Amino acid sequence: MFYNATRGFGVASFMLLYPLYLLSIGYTTSDIGLFATLGAIPVVLLIPLFGYLVDNGFSREVLFSSGVFLSLALILPTLFPTYPVLILSYTLLNTSMYTWMPSRTKIIAYLVPATMLGRVYALFIIPFNSARTATPLVLSRLTYIGYDKLMLTIGTLLLVTSTLLYMLLRVKVEEPVSKSFHVSGLAENYRNLFTFFGKSALPLVLFVSLDSFAWRLWFPLLNAYFKQYRGFGDTQIGDYMTLQSLAMLIASYTAGSITDKLRPVRSLAIYEVLGVLGVAALQLNPPYTFIAAIILGFSIAFWVTAYNSLLTILYGYGVIGRLRALTDTTRSIASIPAPQIGGYLLLLSPVLPFAVSATAMLLAIVPIAMVREERSGEEGLGGRGSGYVVGTA
């Protein structure tokens, strides 16, 4: 719970401060799109490595590395504001995200039955979103200190905290290292990344591809877009982020309960519809723009609970690292060009990236509707889980 809170604080700090820091040193929103695109490329090569480590008994270490990557994403650009380091910061942020999700999922899945996954993931998102709610509200009123000074201070604090939490996690969570762990197995993991789960995974792969591309067209650029194109001040941007996180916090447990009742596939369809409505509301003028923060917060709450529950139910925790490597690599590849494309579309029309995004979200509903969850008895998460077939949800 405390690890989730710490991470929420760090992610919110980066999302608020880093785009504004880049604008303050002379870059534009379109430039930020290019940084985000270039920074995403190396992550594709790293995801299978961390997925393999998670499956073989190193989820605690991968979780720790996630915190280190996030802290360095904030520290390094303030010390070395050069072009390569500014790109590297996005690489570290993305790597932090893709190492956090499978390692946390594996640790939770050790202890939680499948019938409660939606509610438990929702419970764990509460401290994360609580920290994300308070952080931009406070930091946006402290930016007079300097974006770089705030980033350096927060990054250092995260590094120290992550180290202490890892030491505690080593004591609290026992995890055996797989006897089959070896370098040749890692190489096989890379070779089999897109074949291990067979053709039945294609609907899920297509869904995450369309979804990731749609959101990445504008999400990494949003704060810079608000400042450069809409004239928002730092406090308005902070208030928007706070309201969105508050909406996520309020909706998280409800979304988890709905996911457990409707099943994850239907919840993911709800998530996409809410995303379309939120993107449309972003075009409204203040104060009505903040309606988008509420809708998008609800949408993300559905994504977190439904997506994590779906992946764990489909195959069980024994291969969660490989399954996350498959879907996360797919998401990463699909999203690589999206921020730069979004930046170019902004130059043509400030509305265009959001219109393209909404269209892709609607298209993503089609493949997810082809996924039907099936369980094989009550083996829960102790075995392979259930698998899934193509059909109607």
C-alpha cells in the first residue's frame, strides 16, 4: 500500500513538472512529442527481460528497479539538460511503468483469489491515486521555486524511499527463484514473445495496440498543450490533474466491483466509451474543461481494474510475466510513433489529435468484444488459469 502511494507521488510529479520544465528551457509541445517517441523505442527491447525475471522469482527486484528508474527520470535531466538525457528521461519513465505492472501483479497474485482480483486491484489503486490527487495540487503552487529544483528534490526522495521499501519487501515477501532460470531461457523468451500464447491472443494484442496508440497521441502532451495552446497557468494544470486523480480515486473501488460482476471484457468496453467522451470534453473552454478530468479519471479507473483482472484470469500468475511482456511490448510498439504524430497533428489543428484518438478508441472496442473469458474449474491462480477463446463477450 505504501509502495503504491510512493509511486503515485513520483508519477504525478513527473507528469506535472517535466513537460513544463521542457517548455521553460525552450522546447515546444511538438518537441515533447518527439522526445516521448524516441524515449519509447529502447523500452521494447527491455520488456521481455523484466517479464522473464518476474516469472523466475525476481519480482521484488524488478519492483525496486521500477522505483529507481522513476527517480532517475526526474534527477538526470536537471543535472544534465542535454538532448540525449531529455530523451532518456522518457525511456526511464516508460521502463519504470513496464517494470512496475508485472512485478506488482505477480506479488498480488500470490495471495489473492481470482474472484476478488477486481476489488483488490481497486483497493491498491487507492493509495496510488490519493498521492496522485494531492501531489499536483501542492506542486503547482510551488513551481515558483523552480521546476528543476523540485524535480531534483523529489527524485532524490524517491530513490531513498524505494531503497528502504525494497529492504522491507525482502523481509515481508518470500519468493523462490525458479530452478529453470538461465540465460538460454531468456533468449527463448525473446524468440517466443509473440508465439507463446498462440493465435488466441490476437484479439487482445489488437485491442491493446489500438488503445495504446489512441491515448498516447495526446496524453504525454496534455500539460504542455494546456500551457502552450490553451493558455492555462501552472495552478490550473495542477488542478486539472488533481481532479482527474480524484475521479480515479472515487471510482476505483466501484470500477473494481463492476468488473467482478460484469467481467473484465465488458468493463474494458466501458473504459473506451468513457475515453471518447473525455477526449471530446477536453475541447470545452474552462471551467468546463474540467469535466474531461472527471470522465477520463473514471475511464482510467476501469482500465486499471479490468485489464489487470483480465490478464490474470486468462492465464494465471505462473506466466504473468510473459503475458505482460507480450501485451506490454505490443502496447509499447504501437505507442512509439503516437506522441510525435500527435505533435505534428497539433501543428495542423489543435483538435486533430483528439479526433483521431477518439476514432481509434471506438475501433478498439471491436477486438475486445471478441474475447470471451472461460475458467477451468476453481483452480484460481494456482495453476495455468483458464485461457480464453475468440467469440462474443
